[in-house]
Amino acid sequence: MDRNEVIQRAIPFFTSKKYQVQTQTDYLVTFQSEEREVNWIIFLVFCCMGLLLAIIYYYIFCLKHQVTISMSGNTEVQITSSGNTEQAKKDAVEFVNLLSSSPVEGTICSQCGAPVIPGKNFCPNCGNKIG
């Protein structure tokens, strides 16, 4: 699999999970989500202490989900993915697992790149009509 194919599969996959492309080069793609990893107990404590503290906590200390896909090598592309939050790490691992699995031809969604069970009419990930 070459770099362009990885990028072509990564963009719809992460877009379907509400990420946007933040940085894209031949060797690196970074995705970021507007959703944040928030510890709601701390947030509620700060709300009780004052709305200003809660706002500061939310916008400064709560991280947006961010996934970085890096590719190295010329002939055999090595893919490394990382995330900055627990959800981003799960999404990064899911994408790498999707790439490392070799599904039967025609069982990949053209919209998001997720595997589709043969015989199904819709993608289980994004709902795209198959076929």
C-alpha cells in the first residue's frame, strides 16, 4: 500500500468520526476533532466555584481529540499512528487495524474505508449505500 492510498483511506475514515484534516504532507496527516476530552466531575466542581473557572478549564485544559498518522519508507510504507486522548488513541488503533486487515475485494466502503460484510447493502460505520 502506498502513501496516497493510506491518505485516501484515512481522510474519509476520520471524517466519518467527526475529525477534520489539520495538517497533510506526503509523510504525515494530522486530524483534529472539535470534541474534547473533559473530566466532567472537575468541570462541575469548577462550575460551583465560578463559571469563569469552568470556562478556563474547558478551553485550556481539556484537549481536543487529535490523531497523527505518519508514514515512512519508500517501497514498503510503515504506518505509525498516535492520539493525544483516550478516544483519539482508540480511533488511531482502529484505523491501523483496518489497514492491516486484508478484507476480500469489494468489502470496503468507498465513503469511509470501513470493512463491510459481504451481502450487506449499507456500511455499518457511515451508512453509505454499497453497490
